[in-house]
Amino acid sequence: MAKGGAQHDAETIKQVQTKLNVKADGIMGPQTQKALKEFQTSKSIEASGQLNQETLAALGVSASAAGGSASGSTATEQKPQQPPAAPAKTEKPGEKKH
């Protein structure tokens, strides 16, 4: 089943398809691969038609589901931002601290 390219989730493929101006259906079909090869050729990247880290970086797409097989991958750098937690109030109205 392995074709030398990492598996990417549909959302990553849709982002790539949008950048390549092809139908964004989340499926790596022949149209996407053709557009991908043309893009790779234009950027002097090996025209494999596969999504690799170099191609994703050139497209400006961060892989949300990096396969872990890419060495030195930093695709999971984005962390959700959470608002600072409000200090917990333990006093009840009318109570006095000792």
C-alpha cells in the first residue's frame, strides 16, 4: 500500500487543492496529482505527484496529520491558545478569612 508518500488527512489535501486551484474534495486523485507535478516542476522539486514536506512547505500548507515517518518534521507546532484561567475564589460572600 505504501507508495513512498505519507498519508495525509482530507483537510490537508483540501488545503493543497485550494492552493493548486483544483476541486477541493480531499481526495488525492489524478487531477490533484497532475497539478501537484506541475507545481513541483515549477519550484524545481522532484515531480513525484506526492505530498512531501518540501512540497507542503513550498505550498505554505502545514500537514495536520504528519505521518511521523518524516524525519525532523515540525508539522505539529501549532498549539491551541487557551485564555488564562481566572483565579479561583474560595471566599463566600459574608465570610472572613482568618
